[in-house]
Amino acid sequence: MRHPLGHGAADKRFNTPLKTIRGLGTAHEGTEHFIRQRLTAVANAILVIVLAIVAIALSGKTYPEAVAMVGSPWVAVPLALAFISVAIHMKIGVQVVIEDYVHNDGAKVLLALLNTFFAVAVVATALFAIVRIMLAALAAGA
């Protein structure tokens, strides 16, 4: 009698390779990227709501009032976290597109490096601006 799940030579196509069990794709990081992408998406959703509230609160404020508000840790920290989370989310998304649609290995490596450098540059610039605003708020309060 034949086994209902099939264990013959013709049923080898149903065997699951180890990399599929581990969740590893061709880049060997598929599941990890998928989970990171979803986590940063949830973080981005929460942080964007917080930042929208801050943007609404900033409307009608004078420049010194806005600097004082953005320079406060209660606003600066979520702002910094938002930039970091969005940059990670962006880097992973662009990396997936590069891995899926760029077939030349040299171009793939170059674009992956440029993608990483761009994400780091965005975060570094944003964090520098946030620190400058915090320092301006401290100087104005002293």
C-alpha cells in the first residue's frame, strides 16, 4: 500500500531542503530581513503618529519655541528613533530590490554598499541636526 504522503522516488519534490526549514533564501537572510522589515514598519507607524502630534503642536510656534520643543528629550529621542527606524526599513527594502532585480554580481555588491552608506549618511545627518537643535535649546535656556 502506498503511503498517503508519498515516500517514493517520484515524490522527492515534496522534500523540504534545510535552507527552507531555516527560512534562508538565496541571500541566506530571508526570514531575518522579513522580520526586521515588519518590526521597523510597526515602529515607524508608532513613531510617525508621535511625530505627527509633535508637528501639529509645532504649528503656530515661534522659532525659539520650536527649537525649545524639538530640543526637549521628549521630542528629540522619538525623532532620533524615527530616523533610525526609517533608515533601517529603507535599507532593507532597497536591499531586497537589489538582491531580486540586479543580476550582475559586481553591480549588486556596489549597489548594496551604496545603499548602506546612504542609509548611514541619512541617519548621521539627522542625528547631527537633532543634537544641534538640542544644544541650541540648552544654550537658549542657560
